[in-house]
Amino acid sequence: MPRKTPCLKVHKINGEKTIALAYSLGIIDEELKIQRDEDHIYVPLTRNPSQNETQRLNQQIESLEISTYNFQERKTYPKKFKEFLEDRLPPSLLASLPRAIDFVGDIAIIEIPPELEPYKTEIGNAILRTYKNVQTVLAKAGAVKGEYRIREFSLIAGVNKTETVHKEHGCKFHVDLTRAYFSPRLSNEHLRVASMVNESETVIDMFAGVGPFSILIAKKHKNVKVYAVDINPDAVAFLERNIKLNRVERKVHPIIGDARQVVKQQLHGLADRVVMNLPEKALDFVDAACEAIKPDGGIIHFYSFVNGKEGLENLKLQFTKEIEKFKRRVNRIVFSRLVRETAPYKWQAVLDAWVS
Ligand SMILES: C[S@@+](CC[C@H](N)C(=O)[O-])C[C@H]1O[C@@H](n2cnc3c(N)ncnc32)[C@H](O)[C@@H]1O
């Protein structure tokens, strides 16, 4: 059912910038699908922007209109997918189909609940028939684990491979899902953070993976220096390949190693901005982030796991306390949000903090 909702209407050339700004203001409605016509895009909002927000939007985006529009709800499977399965699965099990399919390049990834295990090949085939550009369907075969934050997969349909090229915000990323971390669910965060960077900044991406923050930052800005650090040699090999593929060799400097050691030895006091996307351990690395930022301060994008909105408030207190242990202070938490649900009641959250 379409829903009539406040929205931002802009010319499509300003689409990306508008989405990023609406995210950073926390007013975008993620349950609704962004709509397009020939010239414009329509960005759904949870509410009308305040006077200050309207002023910011108008200052930064040309010919922006605050309007209303009929939006479709985001993400229910295409009708076809369920149709392919209707006569192959007991009707009671149709409701058990997982809510989300992730797409990384031409690979689809799905989580098969135990009761659907006997039907996984049918589910895989239905995905191949529904999404014509998918070559491979993988099922998650365990949790993300270990220092390198990777997981195992099993093939349920299509070509047997785990390597592909994924496109995100105009960049291309070679990834092998079994050798280095990559999640398409962080796409909005990659864009939001990259859009906040200012020209001439030095950025340290402490846990860079195959480079989705670092490379997008470099692609979007003429004059930036990004140090992209990761401890996983395979992730850094893909990162190096992706730096070349996206032609950002002069701006992104890959470094292999433990972020704490690398900061101590090579990057002490250099950063205007630090990206800390290692949610399960980020609090343990606050000392290194404090050491990385310039003596007069900088911004830290800090990711962690929390339990709901209350957890987010606790995280702000914990982070502020941790920063103070290293002779720094949080001047302001400029932005915070729950990014995505990773398990029931468990969320990945982000804080953007101005630290001096
Ligand atoms: C959650 S992934 C994030 C990757 C990337 N930022 C992204 O958005 O796709 C965390 C990354 O941190 C790396 N890592 C874990 N411990 C590390 C450490 N001590 N120093 C540097 N990198 C580390 C892992 O290898 C992994 O690639």
C-alpha cells in the first residue's frame, strides 16, 4: 500500500547529496522506497524538517522542495519469488522465509532457518529465477567471527564461487566473501561518512577491510589523504586492487597491520577524522583513535553494538568516559543512530563525536 509522506524533491543530479544530508539529519524514512521520475528523486521523510534543518537543506542543495509523495513500502520480496516457491514449500513454511536477501555483486546471500533447510535448493533456484543478474546463491553457514570478521558460506544454487565485483555509489569493489569482510548493509553509512569529509582532510580508516569507506572518501574529494589500515592480509590485497580499480592511488594509502601499532609507529597525531568500524571491539581501540587524531582534535566515527535505543544512550556515556581516560574530551556527539539490526534486540550503532 502506498503511503503519503513528507519528502524532499530534488533534481536527480543532486540525489546522492540529498540522501546523504537527509541521513545525517536523521530524518529519512528507511521503511519507504526512494522514488524517481524522469528528472527528480523523492526522498521519504519521517517528519517535516525543522526550520534549522530546512535552512541547512536549502543552503546545501539547489532547488530543493519540501513536498509530499505517495511512497511504496521498501522490501517485500518480488511477487515472482514467492510464486516460484508456492507449490514447492508447505504453505506454513512460506512465512519462515527470511526477510532479507543481501546482494554483493552477482552473488545473493540468504540465511536459511532450520525448518527451511530441506528446501534450500528450491529457495536458491527461486532466487536465480527472480533476480536475473544473480549467478550464485550462498547460504550463511555460521556467524561472522575471528579477528578478520569473516564467515563461512555454503552454495545453494548457481555457480560455485565466493568472489565478485560489487558496485556501490559509483565505486567498484573486488571482494571474496570468505577471505575479507564486506557488507552491503553498510552502504548508507559509507556514503554518509564520505559526505561529511571536508577537502584537505587527513582520514585514518582504522579497520578498512576492502576499502568501502576509504575509497568512497577519496572518490568524492579532490584533496584528501586517507590511511586505510587492516590486519587481514587478504583484505589489504583486495583493498590494493580496489584502490587501483577506482584510480585513487594518490589519495588512499593502504597499510597492513594492527591499527594500534600502525598508529603508534606511523600515524600519530595526523588525523582530522578517524573511522572505527570494528563494532565488537571498538571500545578497546579508543586509545589508538585518541592517539591518531590531531593534537587540537578531530571527528571520530565510532561503531559499536548496543541493545536498542537505551543502549545507544549508554554507549554515549561509555564512549565519553573512555575518551577521558586518554586525556581527550568529547566536545559534542554530533550525530548518533542505530544503523541496522544484527540479531533480535542487537543493533549496530554509530556515534560521530567531535573530540579535542
Ligand atoms: C567489520 S570489518 C569492517 C571493514 C570495512 N570498514 C567495511 O565497512 O566493510 C572490520 C575489519 O577490521 C579488521 N581488523 C580487526 N582487528 C584489527 C586490528 N587490530 N587492526 C586493524 N584491523 C583490524 C578486520 O580484518 C576487518 O576487515
